[in-house]
Amino acid sequence: MKRQCAWCGRSFEWEGVGRPPKYCRRSHRQRHYEARKEAERLGIGGVLVTDHAWQQLRDAAYRLEASVGDAEVDLADDDPVGAAEGLLDAARTLLGALPEPVATTE
Ligand SMILES: [Zn+2]
């Protein structure tokens, strides 16, 4: 059964019995707990990420946006493989840049 981790958002496979896990690994359960505690301590509502993590995500989104434009040109030039390769590369970069919250109420 495919599950989505409540902390990192990545998908993971689960084949056990009983209540399915919410986290892909034990450390993510702990980090989520700590981030909720930190949000409580700071008195914030929502999600707090570091400037660095936010910048990485924005850069990756910018790169994906550029890749969409490149892919449109590749497709117009009848190069679907080139289009797919560029999009895949940018999509993987974006997935790798998903930030982990410092604090969260979610
Ligand atoms: Zn996870």
C-alpha cells in the first residue's frame, strides 16, 4: 500500500497489518513532533522553514519553470526525448529541494 509521509511528503510502501504508519521513518515522526513543539514555543500558526531551504525551493521552482519553456521549444522541434529529459531533471531537483519545517502546526 502506498502511503505519504506526514513529515517529508514523500511516498513510501507499507505492507504490514494494523494501523498504517504516518511516517516513512522513525526519525520523521520525531522531527514532526519537535517541529510542533517549536511552533508551540514560538506561538506561530503555520509552517516555518529556514531562509536557505526557502531559497533552494524557489531556485528549483525557477529552474522547473525554465524547463517548461525549454520543453515547449523541444516539442515544437520534434524532440520529445529532450523535452522529457529536461523536465525530469528539473522535477528531480525540485523534489530534492522540498524543505523540512523548523516549526509547524500541521
Ligand atoms: Zn518522511
